[in-house]
Amino acid sequence: MSEPNASRSPLALAALATVALPGLDVVATRPPRTPGADFDVVGVMDATGSRWIVRSPRDSAAGAALEGEVALLEALGRAADDDLLTFDVPRPAGFAPLPEGGRAMVYPELRGKPLPIERLAAGPGLAAQVGRAIASLHELPSTVVADAGLPTYDADAYRRRRLAEVDEAAATGHIPPGLLRRWEHALEDVTLWRFRATPVHGDLAAEHVLVVDDDVVGILDWSDARVADPADDLAWLLAAAPEESLDAILEAYALARTERADEQLTARALLASELAVARWLMHGVRHRDGAIIDDAVQMLLELDEEVTGQPPIGYSEPVIPDVAPLPEVGEDAADGEDAGDAEDWADEEHTVASDERGEAGDEDLGDHEAVADHEDAADDGTTGIDDGEEVEHSRSAVAPSRPLWRRTSELAGDDSDTAEHAVVEDDEEEFIVPDYERTQPRRGFDDTPTTEFPPHRT
């Protein structure tokens, strides 16, 4: 991974904006509320009141990611114009060359504000809009991402990639044995990994989703986009969205997809949210950050405790329909009406059994064979009552236990590049030239999506 360059001040970034857009008259700057680590980012306002975002990569890895993102944004912009996407994306308006190589990008600031995830609720509304927005991305052809030169995986290749990540984390000695077995079991269960790879954002989080009222109007920060597992874009919701909103999100998502239902989608999303903790550990290892490593180790221990005793990821409870109880035929029903009913039932079963065999037995033999036929039917999985209808054991997936892990502002703040540049409705704050401090690195060539950094519990 290349060494980061010195951070650029807001005034320096404003100067880059005037180079990228000749004639731009910058009158004020505004820093991001949660500055990123791969890019220097600032908001600027021109003399007409228009707002712009300037993004300058801090190292060569971020510069390479920016180039892929630019190519993708052009294709995504066309998809949005054709109503294939239900939201807008940044539209690059100009570029400024950097002395160390690479270039900075300038684009109009998108309207909206970051998704208030705590507002997601059951039923139609914002939760359903989030599900539909993600589905519209997953419905795009894979060539949209592949033609931009971004990574492309099929289902098996992505499974092997995840397995390699687990092996790498296990080599540190910090993964609890029970948790490691849980992950390896899920990664080696090929029935979980039968899906069609789709374009994915790869770094979805609340701060990257812009909303106005109950509409998703924009999605930011596409540098981790790829063709991969669609479950990755749902993992953050399983980890952070209110429990009551999940059905609305997943139902709206499923209805907007043309693919047949992926029964293991939520199981893989659960796995992705757990593997976020391992990726956080490796982020600390790669950057030799002891505080991150210690934090990740503690989270791994807590996660191991949480999942101990839980069924394996992707496990489905068998669903057995109710079976009508057998009428009682015995000593207790020897007298009165009960005895008469039992005899009538036995006579009917005797008649059916005799007709099927082409012969008739005496009444006592008929009683015995009728009960035996019913018991045999129950033994081989049928009710023996409704035309031999078999008792089915459904393999359909059930929603896994919801993980108790949350992304806090501590992590989200360090990992966001542009999310907090959104235009806030009725925002009265003035643009200023602030002190600009950098935070710890977010990712580099190690391809560590920030959405998979471990959420903390609330």
C-alpha cells in the first residue's frame, strides 16, 4: 500500500475546484462532518449559491479506485436517466491534475441528507423505498460494473474469496475456535452459495444513502463497487435497522427483483455482518494499529458468546403440517355412543380396505386392518386420511437470528468520504474555512470495504 500524501486544506481543494471548472467563483468552503481517510474532501459554494464537492485521493491506491469509480458513475448516471435506478448518483463535472499524479474530481452536491436509520419502520414508507433502491441496483446488468474495470466474481469465486479472508484472519490466532468453525461451516456449505452475482455497492451504510422525506434520492461513494453477492448490500440493514422494519425492506426488495427468490439471501447477509468483525481485525493488523486490534479481539469474544448455542448459519427448521388425530378405539369407547362411533369408523375403513384388495374379511378382521393401515400410513410420512397426502419437511429458509452488532458514529465517521456532504434541507449553517484534521486510514489496496468494519453494540 502506498504512503499517504499530506492532507490538503479546504483552501487548497477550493483552488483545485477552480482548475477543474474554469470560471468557478468560490466564495465559501465547508468541510465534511465526518472526513474520510482515503480522500481529502470539501464542499464549496460558488457566487451563484450552487454547491459542489471536491474529492482528492490521498495515495495511489485511492487514485486508482477513483478512476474506476468515475467510469462507473458515468454508466450509473445513464441508468438513472433511463429510470433503471430509483435514485441519483454523483455526476463528475470536472477534474484537476495533482502534482504527485492522479487527479481530483468535482461534482455537484446531491440533495438530501443521510438516511436516519432509526426512522425505518414496518409497512410501506422509507423502509420499502430502501429495499426498492437496492433492488434497482441489483437489477442492472453486470456489464455496467465490469466495463468500468471493477472486480467481478461469480458465486463460487466469491465464496472462495470469503474463505481466504477467514483463513487470513484465523492465522492471527485471534478468532475463537467456535466462531471459526461456524464461519467455515457456512463457507463450505455450497447450498448457501447458489446465487446470481449482481452489481453491488460494496460499502452501503446509512451515511451513503441520501433521503428526502420518505424517498431515497441518492447513493454516494462507489469506490468499492463490484459484481458479487447481493447479500453484501443487505448486511448493514440486518445489523443496524430496527427489527420491525426488516420485513418491509426484504419484501419490497424481493418484489422489485426479477430473479426467483434467493432463499439463502438473509443467511449470507448474516454471515457478511459477522465477517465484518474479522475484516476490522485485519484492518488493524495491516495498519499496525494496536487499538483497532484490541477492539476487534474484544468484539470477536463478544460475538462468539452471542452465537454460542445458536443454529448454524442457513439452518432451516423443518415445517410439519398438522395431522388429524386418530379416533380412539379401545376399552374406553366400548359402551354407548362412543362405542357406536368407533364401530362406524372401523366399518368404513374396513370397507375401503376390502375394496382395494378385492376381497372382504369378517368384521373383526376389518377393524384390525383399518387401524393397521392408518398407522402404516403415518409411519411412512402420510396422514392416511386425505388420499395419502405426504407430510412435507420444508427446506425454505427462515430469517436467521438478528445480529446484535451496530455501526456507531465512531466507526462511521472515520470511514465516510462524502456522505456528510449531502445538502441538508433547511440547513442554515454558514460555509466557513475550518481547521482540517485527518483521521486514521480507512482502506487501501487491501480492498477492505468500510461497511464491513464491525458495528458496535448499542
